[in-house]
Amino acid sequence: MSGSNTYPPAPEFSAKAHVGSLDAYLELCQQAAAHPEEFWAGQAEREIEWFEKWSHVFEWRPPFVKWFVEAKLNASHNCLDRHLGKRGSKAAIIFEGEPGDKRTLTYAELHSEVCRFANVLKGRGLKPGDRAIVYMPMVPEAVVAMLACARIGVTHSVVFGGFSAEALKARIQDLDAHAVITADAGWRRGKEVRLKDAVDEAVAECPSVSSVIVHKRTGSAVSMKEGRDHWWHELEEGVTAECPAERLDAEHPLFVLYTSGTTGKPKGILHTTGGYMTYVTSTMKWVFDLKEDDVFWCSADIGWVTGHSYIVYGPLSAGATCIMYEGAPDHPQWDRWWEIIARYKATIFYTSPTAIRALIKQGEAWPAKHDLSSLRLLGSVGEPINPAAWEWYYRVIGKERCPIVDTWWQTETGGILIAPMPGAVALKPGSGTLPMPGILAEVVDFDGKPVARGAEGFLIIKRPWPSMIRTIWGDPERFEQQYFSRIPGIYFTGDAARQDEDGYFWILGRVDDVMNVSGHRLSTMEVESALVRHPAVAEAAVVGKPHEITGQAVCCFVTLKQGDWNHHELAQELRKWVAHEIGAFARPDEIRFADALPKTRSGKIMRRLLREIVTTHSVEGDVTTLEDLGVVTKLASQHDEE
Ligand code: WT7
């Protein structure tokens, strides 16, 4: 860790950067720490256009916070209208579909699409405070749907297109959503992902949904229910592109995004308008050093927070040109991403360590076929990046010219909290380096006391920041308990970390029962609940095990009900079952059948021991609370039922 390579910013890069020296960075941090109100008011004034200013900057009554109290603004206005004068004919979205279809939308075009669709939503009776689900492929209409909701004050909840009908239904019901915006299907590896079919299955049990609006993407047959389902293009006929942006309160709910917690039930993370917009726009300059002529590409899906903050709200609010790609990186071949970077002369590329590791495996010949010289900055997000992957990304993609910003944040934090400002902070592969101004990150022990440099502890954030989670939708108690009870009144991230001698943060992973598979958060309990819904399964315990590409993989220990089971077939079936219950990305890597699971005397499953078994194939940790030691020795000596 210490002693690893460090990469100071290149003088040419620093000379042009928004924040061009370590002193300038430290000065910003000092101002933000000493005078937070003044600092954030300055950012809000510089980065956002307000209809009305705030009476005070923030109001902190732990665990609840309000930012820019009583101010009025509109997120869609900030992403569109305010750019029309200067950037009307600038490309906002450069889109490429998986089959190869291409489309560019200027700010003026995107603005009129959004206005028209906002009028469609109004025509369906949607009004400020209502909720709409967006369950879409990665096409510009997904962005249009989000911004149209924001324009009229409808709170959107984007559900990743890889989620199953079951998962979609749970989210619609938790939100009592009024509308679902979807598409017939999307393209993934040359196959259709049939979204409308999943919506039909989900909405059958969702009485709150009165409208389903369907964008025609692939053109294949879908069933349309009279009165409830409508084609997007038909509803738009004769609708004007005049739609003033609603004057919304700074604390108006902009979106709810579900993420896995430690129970089987996903949490609806609520983000509001003023603070979120201020923060994500600020980080576009601080972390991505965004300039007017940059071509920014974030390869995430808009169904995750990365897509919300760094495909839609951050880049568009900052007036950037963004690339949006619908499909898989290996379609038709493993150079699709490099081809896209070369074709549109992307200057900033932001992706995940899982993707990088998958690309490394395919070899250097693929990127070598393309001209990647337009790139000037690279980013990483979602999980720790191992130094070997970092070095490859730096050398093979960035040609040793492009800094890599390793960005640590969470669905709950709304925007990037720990990352290098690339013109100011020296990089160390594998470290997110230092916090943004105003982010008082610390590594503490069980009692909330700071640990010594070099020691491991819990990562906490001591002061509220503008884009922080406001609550868990419909469950303020869980919100307080999850984030503000470990150390009363202080935001607990759920991650373990260590600070090195330079104060750099090294993220060590989750301390709770949350796995990180391909940079997607998944709860062990969610997979366990899915497994025990299967008629053959008596009990299940799930742990993440190290995986060379996806970081972690889902490993399940299962005990069966009485019966004559074919273990091999059942393992296949349970894999499919979990994919159907949650989504394909949750498909278990391994199913192990056991006679019994290791439990404490009080009956709690000891996942810690199972984690040890899948990681080291033996158990050396403390087993004094274990009820039956025989269970563990048997599990440790057992092999996968593959
Ligand atoms: C968890 C949050 C942030 C958007 C994508 C994931 C892990 C995230 C990093 C990083 C090490 C990271 C943490 C965090 N994580 N980024 N750069 N280095 N770990 O959002 O699904 O809310 O997951 O992902 O464990 O708590 P998420």
C-alpha cells in the first residue's frame, strides 16, 4: 500500500485544470471546513440557476437535513433551458444503439423532446409529487423520461432493465407509483430484453398504476392493455413543445433509487433537488475537470446511481456532450467500446473495475486496433480497483498520459465523495485518495473515535453534504437506524477503510451483509429470501466469494427439504430461479448443498465462517459460539456441486 507507485499530476494537465495544484485543493477544503455555509452557497450560486434563493444554506437536525431552505429551482431547467442560448446547437447526447443505429440530440432538440414528453405526462394526469417508474433500455428516451418527470415535479424511480418482473413489482408497490414508462424491449448481445412483458407481469398486481407508456425501440410484438397502455409516439401526436419548468422547492423529491440493504427488502433512497444538483454539478469540474469541448462517456446504466449523477444530471447540468451506448461491450466483438471512443473522440471515459478486468482478459490487441488519443482522463467506480487493473487501464487505454480518478461514493451519497482532483492530487493505484471539499471523512473505531493512521476502521462522514440521502422512502426509522445509529448523529457508510501516512483513503469493502458483484450492490438476505421461496429449499445462507472478474461472486449454501433431489439439476434450477426472482446479474456462481448450516447457539447463521470457507477453503477464525463444529468441518471439506 504505502510504497506503491505514485503518479503526480502532469504539469500540462495541472496548468489547464479547474483545480491546478495541491495548495488550491487544500485551500478549497479549508474554506469548506471553516465556513460551510458560505462555501456551499458559493457553489450553488456558481453552478446552478435558481428561480428563488434560499433563506439559509442548510438546516441539520440529525438524521434529517435540508439544503438551500425555501429556495426554488428546477433540475430539468438546469440541464436544458439554461443552456439554450449558448449551447442550443451543441450535442447533448451522442447515442449509439447496440445494432449500430446512431443519433445525436442537441441541447435544443433534447429540450423540445423533454417538453413534449412532459406534456404527455401531464395529459395522463401526472402532477407534482406523483411517482413514475422508468424501466427502459439505455436509449435517449430514458433520459427524456427522467428529465420530463423532473420538469413537472414527478418523482422518478428508474429500475435497471436487468431487474426481473418480481423486483420491478416490489418497487412499484413500495412507491405506489402512478405510471410506468417503458419500452417494448432493448438490445443486449443481439437479443431482445423484453421489458414490456416484465411490466405486464409486474403491473398485474399494482393497482396504483393507471398508465403504462411504451417507447417503441425494437418494434417486436407486445400486448397493450386497453385504457392502461399507450404508445409514447401516439400520445405525442399533436402535443406542443411548450412546457414551462415547474418552480420546485429545493427539497422537492427528485428521485428514489432502490438499493440493497442488509435485509431482504431493498431501500428506496430519496434524493431531492437543490443540494443534489449543486453537488453533482460541482463534482463534474472537481473530479472530471470538465471543459466546454469535452466528450464525456460514462459507461454505466442509468438504472444505477452512477447513471443518474454522471450520465444525466451532472453532465447535462454542466452543459457537457455525453456519449450513451445501449448494449454490451463485447457486441459484436470485444472492441466495441474502443471503437466508440475513437468514433466520437471521447475525452473522458468513466467505467468500472469489473469491466476493466473483463477487457484485460481479452487482450491488448482489441484496444490497439483503435485510435484512443482523444482521451485525456479516465475514471473508475463501484468497487476497489486492484493495482494490476489500474496499471493496465493507465498504460493500455490511457497510454500513460491520462490520470485515473478512482471515485468512491454510494447510492446514498448522490455524488462522488472521495476521489483525486486530477490536476491537484497525486494518484496511488487502488486508492480513492482524498475527499472533496466539505466532505469530512474519517476512519473510526466502534466508539466513533478516530483510529491511528494505517489502522483499519469504519468510514464515516462527519458533516452533512448537499447531495446526501434525505430518507428511505416510507421508512424514516430504518433510515436513522441504518445510517445514523452506529455513531449517533453521524453518517455511517457501511464500508471499512484505512488512511495511509499521506491521509489517502483505501476502501476495504463492506462491513455488513452486502455483496458487491460487478460493482452492483446485492444483499445476501435478498438472495437468501429468493432461495427459500423455492419449494425444494429449507434454508439458505449466501456469501460473496472473491472472483477474478466481478470482484465478488454469489455463493449459496443450501439445505433441502425431504425428497429425492438430483443435486446437479437442482443447482442449475436454483441459479435460474434467483435470476428470475431478482435479475440476471444476481445469478449465483455457486450452489453448495449442505446437511446443516453453521449457527450460533441462538440460531443465527454464521456467515463469517461461510465467507472464510469460500475464501480460504478452511476455517481458522473463532468458532466458540458455534453450535455444532462438525457442520463446519464438513462444509470446508466439501466441493462445489458443479
Ligand atoms: C458501495 C456503494 C458509487 C456508485 C456505484 C456503486 C463500493 C463504490 C468504490 C470505489 C472502493 C467502492 C463501496 C460502497 N464502492 N465505489 N471507488 N472504491 N469501493 O454504488 O451500489 O451504492 O455501492 O460500492 O463499498 O459502499 P452502490
